[in-house]
Amino acid sequence: QVELVESGGGVVRPGGSLRLSCAASRFTFSNYGMHCFRQAPGKGLEWVAYVRFDSTSKRYTDSVKGRFTISRDNSKNTVSLLMNGLTTEDTATFYCARESGGRSLNKNFDYWGQGTLVTVSS
Amino acid sequence: QSALTQPASVSGSPGQSITISCTGSSSDIGNYNLVSWYQHSPGKTPKLIIYDVTKRPSGVSNRFSASKSGNTASLTISNLQAEDEADYHCCSYAGTYTPYVFGSGTKVTVL
């Protein structure tokens, strides 16, 4: 069964940085686009970032552009989200998810991780 | 504020049917047949239950069905069961600039 396991969450001061990781297993990671999402307390899910299966394309939601960087290492089956300049508005549970269809880019997400909580607070 | 509008909560008794609406715009739901729905139960990972507006992934109960009309998508859960208690999130593809928009989520309670 496909597994995605996030790590790296925690408490950070405003302006600080954090790197989240998502370890993938039990599928051919290098064939799939990966996405990051977040859910702030009491809010809905929000798409945050995307990295293409071969890292040739990366996309970000406007509110994190210039602050967050998504990357992947296909040799280690991991995707990372480096978050700089964190603000209280970034407080959320962050999830990684696989885009279904492999290189077909089906525009839906068939497997998700359990999430990791990021709290930005002074 | 979420781009798609969902009711905050919907409830029903076991055996009943409920419908969750998801209203967007001509830039997302109205422009693409790429609406998906996710079930998120406490302590579990989000689960894809509907994709491409009406399709169910393998293994998802046929009690879940969905549709779209104009800028509004809908998810119907038939023969409601206790295990259906969860948060339900709609999502639509919205183009290359901001590819994905979500609803605010709907909490389903089985009375």
C-alpha cells in the first residue's frame, strides 16, 4: 500500500524557517508529481506547492511565492518543503499528496500523508 | 477565505441520503470537469472518493455519487452510515496560475 510520511513540523518564531519532509514508499516515486497542501485551524484545505515528477516544473500558491521552496530527491523517494519567512498566517497542518495517474497528471490526489503541524508563534 | 463554498455542516440519520454542495465560479468548477472530493476522518489520511466530477476510485463505496451543474458540484451520500462521519472537501482544477482551489470543508454528522 502506498505510504507517505511527513515530518519536520514544530513550533517556530515569526520570521523563522522550517523544512518539512515527505518520505514516500511502495510506489515508483520518480513517476509521480507531488503536491503540498495545508489546513489552517478551522479552515479548509489549501494547495501550496507542486513539483513535477522530474523536478522540471514547480508551482506555488501566491501567498508562499518567494518564501517556500519545494524540491524532491528521486534517489531517496522524498519531497521537501523549505519554508522561510514564516508568519502566523502559515500556522497549519501540512500534507503531502501524490497526484494520481503518474505522468498523466490526472489533477486529483490519490494518496495523502498524515500531516505535520507547523505552529508559528512568538 | 476558501475559493469554493461548502456548507459548514450537514447531518442525517442512518439510512438517509445527504447532499453536500460546492459552489465555485466559471474560472474553476464551471470551466473544468476536474472536480474531486476527499473524505477526511479523524485520525486518518484524506481519502479520494470522487474524481473527474463523477468517477469513483476502485474500492470506494457506490453509496458515494457526485455531479456538477454550472458552477456548482454536489456530493451525495446514500444510505448514510456511522462510518461516513468525517469532513468532506471539494476541490477543482482552476488553470495553470493557481491550479487547485478547495472548499472550506463540510462536517458530516450521522445522528
